[in-house]
Amino acid sequence: MFVRFWGTRGSIAVPGERTAKYGGNTSCVEVRTDDGTIIVLDCGTGARELGHHLLQSAPQPLRIHLFIGHTHWDHIQGFPFFGPAFHPNTELNIYAHSGFHRRVEDAIAGQMQYSYFPVRLHDLRSRIHFTELDEGFFRIGEVLVQTQHLNHTAPTLAYRISSHETTLAYVTDHEPYWKPTARGFHHPGDQRHVAFLEGADLIIHDAQYSDEEYAGKIGWGHSTVEYATDVALAAGSDCGSSGSDRAGSRRCARPRAGGLCRRRRARAARTWQSAVRGVGRRDGDPASAGRGQARARGQLLRDRDRRNRSSAGR
């Protein structure tokens, strides 16, 4: 599976020297599986450059599957500039939550009304198909996709994409239900969130705020770097269920996630932050963000393995 970040900012694109390291475009991630399936996660302003790239490099005619987490503007504002949508040989399949009392098609068409943009949705020459989703599973060829609701200010879906033995979880935008403690996650919503991510090879997670910033942003629908670190660690831990566990929770020989010692948790948070803070604030450039995610996950796995060896030696 190939993953490339074309945009990871939120709310509004922010180009300039201050954002040159990771780029300033809003949410857009390219995924290609081994069987040639092309999946686009969200369609923020990063979709413009992605569209040019696909027209120049991908096998033609294009068949693209666009997964939209929700229809807030930073997740769809690149669609009017997505080049493949203007080509008659393109088949564009768009998947999204049904949203607030309007169809996905209506939400996307709304920003392309002639008052705002010179080309209307129905003027596009590509073959566009809309599919409204809820929680569940579906297949695209050999690719299995699972969806789950997120805790955001609008109906929002996470996507878990599995192809052969590789799994990617795309999880924006999301807010913790409760703050984790040293004993782990106590709210059923957080436990369910971790279960959805469990075993994923790559997690792309909302990480909008630090803990200090979040204190003034509760209810805004976004996560902290620390929460993203905790759920990533919890989802990747090799823990077995004990017979006395309540539904949806697990216990380990050593506490997981929130139970990490402060030094280890801080190191994991700093490592993960280099990749994930940008994803929450939407900072990823195609090359450096992907490498940062790989380094961060590698460090998390090495820390987990050391904890497991230490636990086994006790």
C-alpha cells in the first residue's frame, strides 16, 4: 500500500514560509493498493496538486474512489479544482456520510453554485457516482473498507482500509469522549475508538491541540497530540483479554497507553507529535510527512517491544 500526503491543514489553507516544512494545504491523502485501486481521503485544497499528479502519472482512464470524512469546508473545498473531475474518461466514485438533512451531492454542489464558482457540479464531464454511508463494511475490488462514527460537531466517519495484509486507519475529525487516566480508557466511546484502530499498520489521526490548548477548546470536535499518542499506543499493544474484563476493555500485565510511565509517554508523544501534530493541524507534505509517520510508528513499536520484554522478564 502506498500513502502520500497532499494536504493536512485544517479550516483554511495557510501557505507561506511558516508552513513550508509540511505544506499549507487542507486535508487530502492519496492511497494506492497493490491491485491498482486509487483512493483519495478527503478533498481539501491538496486535491488540486494531487489531481495534476494523477492525470500525469496514473494509468488512464482513471477510476478514483473519494472517501470524505464529513462535508465541512476544509474537507471538500478542493473538489472544484480536482482536475480528473473535468475529464470525460474519469470515473469518480464519492463516498461520505449522509450529513445534516441533505445529500452528499447537494453539499458538494452547494459550493459550486454559479454565484461562487464558474463551473457547476453537473457541468463536469467525468462520470460521478455518489454513495451515502453509515457504519459498516463494503468492498472495492480486493479492498475491504470499514467505517465508524467519530465524535465531531457534524456527522463524521472514520475509514479503516485493508488490502492484503496491510491496514490504514484514517481518523479525522474526532474529540475524546473522556480524558484517559493511568488505568486506560473508561468511556465506551473511547474503547470503541481504540478497537477500531487496533492492529492498523498506519494511523492518521486528528491531533489539533496540545493538552494546554484543549482546555479552552472542549466541545470543538478535535483531539490532542497526547490523546492521539495514547490511542495509537493502545491500538498497537499486544494485550490479552482477561476473563474478568468488562465488555470493550482489556487488562495487561503492565498498564497500556495512559498507564505508561511519564518519561516513556513523553518520549512517545514527542516522537508521534513530529508526524501527527501536523496531521491534526493539517501540516503534511508528501515526502516529509510520510517519513515522519513511519519514523514515529517505528519508535512506538520499539518502545512497545521493550515494554513487552521487560514485562516477560518479571
